[in-house]
Amino acid sequence: MMKRTLFPLAAMTVLIASSAFAETINFKADLTGASEVPPVNTAGKGSLTAAYDTASKRLSWKGTVSGLTGDANAAHFHGPAEPGKNAGVLVPAPGVKSGAFEGSATLTDDQAKPLMAGQTYFNIHTAANPQGEVRGQVTR
């Protein structure tokens, strides 16, 4: 009878211990033309907040952008890249338009690694600035 009691107790301890390691990490970015590489002269500006759940590997974000030279035609998280460096697309952010936007994606370990290391930036592309009109380094 003692063995039956210990097994459920042991299983519950493992579940509690596993969930103790789950964490939600918050990020932010200020989006400006001056942060683009090379810098872009624009009245565009914006902000981004994001949260990464280490257990589900879900990245959720919200932001706003205004003053762009035209409609946003793409937006992405890029990396790995330090400030002042360019990198390829890590995570697309569809649906970004002028004003408020939000989205989410489940990351792979390879996508999460540069995010956690501060080597990710978010940028918004327009027809006038196809390489990006506003950009911000994503930091904790």
C-alpha cells in the first residue's frame, strides 16, 4: 500500500517541479528610422511589447506604429543581430498596419535563442523603404 501512495506523490512532485521552471519573459522595442541599418529619414515611429512563455514557447506581441511613408507591407522579427547589424527574418509578423497591431507565434529553439540573448530586432517595411522604415532592438 505504501508504494501506491508514493507513486502519485512522486508524479505530482515532478509536475510541480516542471512548472516551476516555466517563465514568462517580457520584451520591448522602440521603433525608429534612426535604428534602421542604414538609418532612414522618416516621421515613422512606434513601439512593441512582447512576452515569451518558456514552457509553451509562445511569443506574443502588441505594438503601435504611426507616421510611416505609406502602408506597412511587411513586418518581422530578425536575428541573430546586435544593434547596428542586419540579419535574416526569424519570425514573420503578418497583419501589421498603421496604428495598433498584435500577433503571436510558437518559436523553435533556434528562434528563441537569439531572442533570449538580446540579438533580435523588429522592423516594419514599406514600399518607400523595402529594407525597413522603422526598427527597434528587442530587449528585456
